[in-house]
Amino acid sequence: MRLRIAFLLSLSLYYVQLINVHLLLLSASIRARLAGASRRLGDSRANLLLLRVHSCSFVVGPGTDLTIPSLRRNFSLSRQSMKRYLPFVIVTGVALVALGSGTMLYRAKRPQLMSIPANKVLSGKSNESIHIRGNPDAPVTLEEFADFQCPPCSNFAGFGEELLKQYDSRLRIVFRNFPLPGHEHAREAALAAEAAGLQGRFWDMHDVLYREQAVWSNAPNARELFESYAGTIGLNLDQFRKDMDGEKATERVDSDHALGDSLGVKLTPTLFINNHPVDPKDKNPEGVRAAIDAALAGKSKSGA
């Protein structure tokens, strides 16, 4: 971005210098022609010639001084006025170009999220690879792609419970694993949640992982803590250990992540409401509630 602005500024200054040279050449040419006309034709005929040449540029009013000295003086004043305001014109132009370039660059780099395709829309009933909290037949679905080691995701987990209480049977929340590569224990935490899910306790592990996030995120051996959490929520530990290393848990995590990749998910949490992405600027309590209300209103209008 800085290199682009510097290039545009240099280009602008180059054109300013070029314009200035042309102005000087034009000024010298006009002076020479006026002087020649003055010698050959006299002041009155030179004035007439000058008026014909510039008749498309200005209108001469009655009583206007049209002598050669007067015209030279006016031209000199005009050129000085142009030079006086030229820096302001340049600065304004460069600022507008930089602003436009910055806007285009922002739009180009901004992650583009697609709506969830029809063949990937959730059905009314849950299956073993989808984690739903709330009424399975709710008219509004909030789908979250999340990372267990992501602090904003932890905050959203608590907010999600508030939403379920507020909207009751009108809302369901779907959780999708999207562990980020920059979080050391995120994938292992996702596997722990899926292993708990294979024993029917996904949401219990989900809640514990977010509640204890600050502890296991900085632990040298997070696996031991995950196993202790599994014991706390009443899981069969031997089965839990096998499932964490098994194919089913891995397939579930990879399936969610692949879906997120296909939808353009880059950051967590990323939210979809009734298959439409929530704008990043609306990922706050007011924005999410407004999106849910809009989805409910849309359902009411359609009679669904």
C-alpha cells in the first residue's frame, strides 16, 4: 500500500513538473508572438489578432484595456495565480487517488464469503456429524465456524447461550470445527470435542474447553488436560483415548474444515444465519441480534 501511494505521488509530481514546463514554454511563445505582432502590426491590430485567437476562451467587456502591456500583465498575474493554487490542487488530487487506491485494495483483500450452497444446507434433523444446540426445527439457524483456542470464539460461546434463552424455540445454533494453524492445540481440542461427541457428550466437552481455554492453551501437554476433562464429564476414558486417535473424529474435523474452506472462511468465529454470512462489522451482540430478527421477519413474510 505504501509503495503504491509513493508511486502515485511520484507520478503526480512528474506530471506537475511537465505541466509547469509546458506553461513556461507557452508563456515564452505567447510573449514572442505578441512582441512580433506589436512590431509588425502595431498595438491595435495585434490586440485584434489576440482577440481572434482567444475568442473561445473569454469575452471582452466594454472599457476593457486591450493594450499589449495590459494583456501581458494579466497573463503574468494569471500564471502566478495558477502557480499559487497548483500545490493545493496537487495535494487534493494525490489524496483522492490514494483514497481510491486504498479502497480498491481493501476490497480486493477483504475475505469474500459465499452463501452456503443448497446441497450443503442443513436439514431439519440432525445427523451424527452435525452439532446442534436448541430446537432442531427452529426457523432460524446460526451456524458458527469456530476454533476452541480462539478467545473471541470463547466469548461467543457464552453469548450463544444468551441467544438461545432469548429466542427459545425460534433459534438453533450449529457448531463447525475450524481450528486455525496458528493455534498450537486447536486441532487437538477439536478432536477431543469430537471424541466426546462419539459418546454423546459433545456440548459438555465444548463448554469445558471454552471455560478452561486459558489453562490448556498454555499447557505443555494439553492432551492430559483433555483426558481429565473427559473424566470430569463422565466419559469412558479408554474409549475417549481411542476415539481421539481414531478416524471418525479426524473425519468430522476435516469435513467441517473443508466446508469452511469452500465457503471462504479465513477467521474465527465466522457466522452464517440461515445460510447467509454475517458481515464482520456485525459480529457483535447488536449486529447478531439484528440479523436474527431480520431472518425471523423474512420467515414470517414468506409464511414459512
